Amino acid sequence: MANKTKKSKSHAEYANRSEYSGRNLLGGLLFGLGFAAFVDETVFHQLLHWHHFYDKSTTDIGLVSDGLFHAFSWFATIGSAFLLADLHRRNAFWLKRWVGGVFLGAGAFQLYDGTVQHKLMELHQIRYNVNIMPYDVIWNLSAFAMIVIGYILLVNNSSYQIGMKGSDANE
């Protein structure tokens, strides 16, 4: 009888997580995006002083743009925290799906920053007065690596939507 109860609970947890798989992904995406933006802002803007979010004006405008960028990263991270709390409350948290979303969100942010903001819009570069090519290559390759890791986690985890494989409460 205990085994039947365990199996029923496991199935119920699976069904609940399946119903909320999109929220797990969205929560991870928001956290990854917010975290990557936070690291970019903290390391490259504040600690190393390599650039501001918007470098085509005065330093004061650059600092204001950094503040707005920092607020954006904070709101994304806080939004993710609310989604995460709700998933835990509903017993619908799916760790691998959430972590896959984190990698996907961080990689997508970094790829967008490295291609759209750096190259297309020319809002700023990673660094100035140096050969920018190695910085661009490392920046974009690390973005691709995070996207691939996130994709692999999500694809390998999608088999759990088809059928339960044991008691995988946090798979």
C-alpha cells in the first residue's frame, strides 16, 4: 500500500510539474537574464570601468544608463524569485527545466548584448582602445556555450513530459 501511495504522489507531482513547465522555463529565463545583466553591470561597468550601457554621450548620461540597466536586471531577477516561490508553493518546481532556462536566459542575454548592442546599435563595446576581436570572440562563444548547455538540459528533460521515470521530484 505504501508503494502505491508513493507512486500516486510521484505521479501527482509529475502532473503538477508538467502543467507548470512553462513557468519553470520562464522563471529560469528571467533569472538567467537578470543574473547575466547583473554580472555585466557589476564587473564590466562598475568594477573594471570598461564601458557604460550607453557610451555615445557624457559620463553622466552613461551612469544614468547604467542605473536603468541595473534596475532592469534587478526587476528580472525579482520577477524570477516570485515565479520560483509560486512554483515551490504549488509543488511544481522542476530543477532541471529551471536551470536549463537559466543557462538559456543568460546565454541569450549575452548573445543579444554582444551582437545587437555592441555591433548593430553600437551602444558600447566591451572595451576601448584595444584589439576588440578576442573580447568579442570570447563573449559570443561563451554566450553560445550557455545556450547549448541550456538547450541540452531542456531537451534531455523533455522526456519527463512523456512518462514518469521513477520518483523524480526535482528532475
